[in-house]
Amino acid sequence: MAKSKSHVKAKAKLESFARQYVINHFNGQQAAIAAGFAPKSAKVTASRLLTKANVKALISRLTAPTIKKEQITVERTLVELARLAYLDPGQIVDENNKLLPIPAMPADVRACIAGMDTSAKGKVTHVKIADKARALYMLCQCLKMFSEERIQDLGVKYIVLDMPRPPRPGATAVSPQLPSLDSRPEVTQVDEHANQKAQLGLKPKFLPNLSSSK
């Protein structure tokens, strides 16, 4: 009987977490705290709960009506991401670099506005554009551009930034300057068999100093 009650209580807690996850805009930590889990370990708890199949099913069931009503699809989401990623900032100003009125901006540009500042008279003085770099990163993830398989398909594994570059047209090629022998630190080579010869009573043979040899 006690086991049945604990099972029902645990199930109710999972359902509460799923609901709070949607209510808190998919913030797992806040959802765990609101569902009654320990605040100190809420983040870890949320990560663990979100891997459970029954919790995923609950979240899908709760979000399904909204997804259908708002016509949230993969295609539409990718279009919005592409708008953010490939935005041309030049489209928010006129030929005199003055901010265009919001209605005069193209629809693709208006979709990228994350916020705006207005003057006391209500005129828009500044617009904040959504994170372009973040959108590009999310698109790269969708295309799996950072996966090992994708890197191999592209034929690129490592990028060497300090490799020699060809001279620009009209520029004089400069040969790399190597340090002279005189500027190198002195190195004395010792006979590799010195220890064995010492045991036999023979004196070790020192080879000439490399830095002074001509």
C-alpha cells in the first residue's frame, strides 16, 4: 500500500515537472524547483528527468495543441533561423544611414528585431537585432556540420593557422630567417656508450661541440 502511494506521488511530481517545464518556457531548472524538487540540485534533476521517456511524452502531449494552433513546423522554424542567420544589417537603414521606420523594413528584417528603444514622443530610436551568431550556430547543428562524419565528408580535419601564405601580387617574397649556428645554444654530445665504457674502466669519449664546429 505504501509502495503504491509513493508511486502515485512520484508520478504526480513528474507530471508537475512537465507542466512547469512548459509554463516556464522550457527552463528545466525553474521547472524542477516549481515541481518541488530540491533547489540546490534542480539543474541536475531537470537534466535527468528530461531523458525519461514518460516525461518527454507528457511534454509532447502538453505542447501538441499549441504546436497545431500556431502551425509550428520544422520547415517554418528553419526559415526563421535562416532569417536571423543571413540578415543583412544594411536593410535596417536608408542611404543616409538613418534608421528606417519599422513598417518600411522588409518582413525578413522585421522578424529579426528582438527589441527597440523609443523616445519620449514614441519614435523608435534604436532596434536590437537577435543574435546572428547564435542562429548560425544552430543552423550548423541542424546540418551536423560539427560532427565527425561531416568533417570527414568535407575533407577537413584540422585547420593550420600559421602555415606559410603565398605572397600577394606585387609583394616581394621573403625567405624565412633561420638562426645561425653561432646563435644556437651550446650542445655537447656525450658518447652513448659512456656508461658501459666507464664500467670497463675506459674513459668516456666526448664528441666535438656542435655549435663551434664549422
